[in-house]
Amino acid sequence: MELFGKAQPRSSKRTSDIIIKIYFPDDPKNMIPRRSWMILPAHDPAAVMRYQEFQPDVALLDLEYSVPAKHKESARRGMEKLVRQVGASGTEVFVRVDRDTRWADVRAAMFRGIKGIVFPEPHEPEEVAELGELITTMEKERGVDPGTTEIVLMLESAKGFWNAASLAEASPRVAALGVGRIDLTMKLGPVPEGEFRLYRFLMTRVVVVARMLDKQPLGAFWRPGSRGGVASKKSTVKAAREARLMGFTGCICATPEQVASVNEGYGST
């Protein structure tokens, strides 16, 4: 069975030339700065407006972890105003949906000003295709320019990583693949050698699939004990720089304070 397609003829190009071409492509659309994806809890409009202070490349309105269950419905009701308001500022707006309530979340998010949907923990290509179809329907209903709403897939399970390529190809809307470290670590577990189990391998797999299919790879190389919301500025810069060397060009920021460090670590990718 061929993993990544038919073998290609041997090339006279140097390995360094190939690496530069893969990690830093010439295509201008891959040079759009989407380094820092700042999580903004959608149930708290005041917290959402903090994007103006920290100036992330992407404002990520969240309907998943940062929103308590009791506030989910009110967050959906307020989504139209937030999408329009933040989108009008020129900042790119994505909405992270909850896997279990993704249909209601997408319907709540689809208004003019939205750039895309972040879909966590996809397992099967059919799930991605169906989400793309719903987005198409909602674009028509809400007056969003047809075909402009992107999908970002956050891989958070063994099955998702196994199906990475087929998931990315399930809809032409898929624009990025990300490594969802928190859920992944809970499922695979840490090891005492200073790295999460299979973490480097899984990040490399995402980079290969993303570059092969012309998608943005999202992820940071966090170390145990210094990651996410507890990471220092120094550790965050290091995690972004190490990920950039692997071929990643951005990541999700667990706290507003990470935005500047992530942008510094990724530089002008």
C-alpha cells in the first residue's frame, strides 16, 4: 500500500533546496500571517474585545472548552453580533465549534464577517464533508460570500491522525490542519523522557500531510511542565520556534499573553 502516492523519479536537487521549498513555499496565499490564534470565550463579550489589546493574527471565537455548559446557548445567541463586530475590524474571525454540538454551533456562527470554522477532533472524512455542506447551506441563507468560509481541522485522536490525509481532502474548504495537544495527551499519556508520547512523530505527520495537500500546519512543540496556559514567555517563544523549524506556521494561544510570544517565535512566516 502506498502511503503518500507513487514514488517519484530521483531528483538532482539538493536536500536543503527541497526542505526550503516544503517549509517556506513560494505560493503567496501560504504567506498570509496566521501565526497567533487567540481563543476568545464567546459567552463573555468583554473578554472577546480583548483581541484589540493583544492583536492576534486570528480572533478565535470559542464555543468549546472556554465556555461553561450553562452558557453555551447564550453564547450562540450572541455570536452574530460578535462575528460582525470583530470581522468589521479587519481581523480574521474563526469560530471553534464543539464536536458534540457542531451543527448548532455552525448555524450560530455563520454571518458576514466570518472567515472559517475550527472543527476539533474529526474522525471520519464524512464528518468533514457533511460540515462543509452545512456551511454551504448557511452561506446561502445568511448572505455570506459563497465558498469563502474555510474549515480548520484540529486532530486530537489516534483515528484522526491516522485519517489525516483523507480528512483534509474531504472538503475543498479545509485550509489548515492542527495538532490538538491537550486531548491527545490525555488519550496517549506523557512519558518521562521530556516529551509527550509520539508527539514529535504526530507533529511530523501533520506537517507532511499539510504540505502535501497545500494546507497550513498549526501546532507548537510544547514541553511537559511548560505548556498552554502555564507556559512562560520564554517557553512559548521556544515552543513556537521549534515548531517553525519543523514546518509549522502558527498555533492556538491558550491565553492572551501568549500572542506576542507566539508571533515572535514564528516570526514573519
